[in-house]
Amino acid sequence: CPKTCTCTYHPLNNTSVINCTNRQIRSFPAIYLPGSKIVHLQYNDIEVLDSALNTTDMIYLDLSNNLIHEISQEAWIDILTVPTVFLTSNQIHILPDVAYLNTSSLSTSQLELKENLLFCSCDILTWRHQLNNQSNLLKLLENITCSNDYIDSVSLLVLDEDLLDCQQEPLSDLYLKVNVLL
């Protein structure tokens, strides 16, 4: 069990519950416990997920209400192997590239990204295209909406490239309001 957390093992269903809520944790802790893992890391001071995470046998991960502003590709791969993930109320501006993902290892069925302010640029169209090519991840796009001064809450599924004027629009002028709960 991580030093500042409390952990409970439930042998009947072979599940470990790791509660690290509101412990002023600054980085993702190493978690090596038996069975399926339910991990509560909300209300901490985690800013960056910059390397691979040990998400083996993790079935639930809540990283809501941290200060996360950067997620590495390695960490993103691990996050997408967890069936239920909450990243609500962070400072996430850009989602990692998904073109490289081996979709056979992904099992995320619920990914919540509400209350983050992602940059909505032409890069987000590339991200959308990459997810469109990976049918098991397509459902993650369903509730993501994009807004800016000219576009009011359009779904990323139907966002028209012409609306963004990709040759001229500076990245900082567009923002993505994320509302994902699958």
C-alpha cells in the first residue's frame, strides 16, 4: 500500500481498494496489491502523468480534482486499459496521440473528462480521425463537444474541418469543452 494511503483487501471478491483521496500526493504512486484494484486518487496535487503507470488488474481509477495538465503517451496507454476512469476537473489541455495504440489491449468503457479545457485545434481533428479508425474507441468521442467564439458546443463526431479554418486559426483561440461519461 502506498505510504500515505489506506488499503483494504476484500478476499471474497479478490479486490483491493486503495484510498489515496486528499493526501497531497504529487505523483502517481506505485501500487502492488493482490487482486483487482479500485484506486481513489482524487483531490491531490498530481500535475503530470509522465511515464508508464502500473495499472495491472486495475478496474477503477479516479484522478479527478488534481492539477493534471500533461499526460504522456505511455501513461495514456495504461489509463486506457482501465475499464472505468475519471479525469474530471483537471487542467488537461491536450490529449495524447492515439494513432500508435494497440487497440486489443484497451478496455476502457467509461472515460470521464468533464471540466477540462482542452485546446480545440486542427490537431483535435487528427485525434478524432485516429479514433474513428479504431472502432472500439469511437464511443469515447460521443459526448465530447468543441466550442470557440464561432462554434457553440458542436460534437466532435460532427465537427466540420471548414469551421476551424485550419490554415489560419491559432491554437490558443479554440478550446474544447469535454463532457465524456460513457
